[in-house]
Amino acid sequence: MKNVVGQVPRGTNFYPRNDIINRIYSRLESGNHLYLSAPRRSGKTSIMRALEDAPREGYVFIYVDVEDCKDQEDYFRMLAEELEKSDAKGTLEKLSNKGKSTINSFLDRFKRVKIGGVEIETTQPDTPINFTSAFEDLLRELEPETKLVIMVDEFPIAVENIAKVQGSQAAVHFLHANRAMRQRAKNGVLFIYTGSIGLPSVARKLDPAPTINDLNIVDVTPLNPKEALDMCKILFQAGKVPLDDDVIGYLLDKIAWHMPFFIQLLVQMLK
């Protein structure tokens, strides 16, 4: 396990957050759409990437970072393109009752070509595609025999970007469009949202109407004392830094808030 600081640790470099991951699966099993709630540097993105990299049987995860999104149509196009690029497309084609024809008929409606390094969108037919409606149609028609979970990172920032560029009404419309998407999707299609700023406060500031009250909040909590000690020992051993458990326990008492990032930062400094 390498000590990855500042980037997203994946694969064997991710310290398993089994308590939180089990909680996420339990809520998804109940058919809940989720919002991962935690401050910055809490490992939210790492957890979502871990779900994507090693899904349990019966699940397919798609991860999308929408931090740069400033338009509703761009947002749903980004979701579509991530679906097209991901391994989930092939899995859904195999596992869905009518997955192959449904997914391909949607994805074939838009193609991108590059001319002199500039992307030009072409559609079939020649009329512009409405990605909001098309993506909603896809989720309505898709009947996966496995759970498709679309994980949207930095969603609150996308909401704020739309409000700044297009106005608060456009952002409110965007929130309502996402709520409608969740409510009209088939039972096997679920969403997980998170971000480095709080979604509830962003949504309330824009619109007092209940645009996100259907989301089940999962708090990303710090490591418990046993997990924090175990993670420290693994990282110190990998870095060939000889420290006994009492010394590590003293260091963890000084950190107090046992989020993996701060443990990784401390290990890096001491190494």
C-alpha cells in the first residue's frame, strides 16, 4: 500500500472503509438514492472510486466528475459520455433485459468528430438532441437485472456554476430535473451525489422547495481507533519507518480527527 497524498488512492492503495461501504450498499439495497456528506479531505471520492473499481455482484457503478459543468444539457451529455466510455456499458448490455438495444439506440443518437483538434457534435438525425429528455428516456426504458449506480462528484459545484452563469432559476430547474430523473428511473437505477461543498445549503439558498429531500444522507465518518492504528502501521511499514504501537497511538491522539488524508499527510512528513 503506497502512501498516496493529495491524489485519489485506488486499488491496493485504498485503505478499505468497510463500515461506510457496507452502509452504502445497505442503503442502495433498499432502493435509496444517496448523498455522501462530509467536509473536504474526507475521502468521498476515494470511496466512490473503490465502489467503481471493485463492485459487488449485482452492481455496476459509473463515476462522473461534474465540477466544470455550467449547463444542464452539458451535465446530461457528460453522464451519457461516461456511460459510453465505461465498462458498465458492456455489462449492462449483457445483464439487461433490453439493455443492448436501449443503450445503443441512445448512444447512437450523438457522435463526435474532431476537425483540427476542435470537437464538433453531429447528431442522427440532423436535429439537435435534447440530452435531458434523452437521458430520462434511457433511464425509464432500461431494465437492468443488476443495479446501475451513477455516482456524481462535485454536484453542488455544478449547481452553483449554473446559478452563476445562467441565473438562479436555471439552477432551480436543474435541481428539479435531477429530482424528476430519480423519481422516474426504473427501480434498478440509482444515484449517489457528493461534493466538496454542502448540497443541502446550496439547494436551500436557491429554492425552499424540496428538491433533494428524496436523497438518503450517508455521513462519511473518520476511521475508528482500530482502523486508524492499522492504517498507520501499514503505511509506516511500507515506508520502512520503525515505530511501535504506543508511539503511533500518541501521534493519532494528536491528529484527533482520523480521516485517512491527515494520517497519510503525517506519515509523509515523518518519513
